[in-house]
Amino acid sequence: PDVLVVTAPNEDELIKIILDLLRNKPMNVKELHSILSGLASEDKIRRALTRLVNEGVVYTQPDGRFIVAGI
């Protein structure tokens, strides 16, 4: 049988994936992790989100969901 090997995305790739997901709708960490669970740990997702918030690309809503700035 064939074996499929998939490598985890690096930080920049993960950030791009997260931004693409957040452009569709605001999500919290749990929602993002449920989609990305095979690719990234919750800690990696949190680190990427922290970087995006610090850069002003993403904002946190009062309900804890993240949204891309300018949407």
C-alpha cells in the first residue's frame, strides 16, 4: 500500500492558512484547532495568532474570536 507523508507547515505557512480561514469568518482558537488539528498543535496556533495580533493584522473580538483587520 502507498504511504502518504505530510509535513507540518512552518510558521509562515501556518499564518497564511490561519489568515485564509479567518477571512471566511471569525473563529476562536478551538475552532481553528478543530480544522487544523492534523497540521498544527493548539500552542502553535496560539503563537501564530499572538504574532498576528501583535502585528495588527488580526484583532480579538469581545467573544474571544479572532478577525482579520479591515474586514
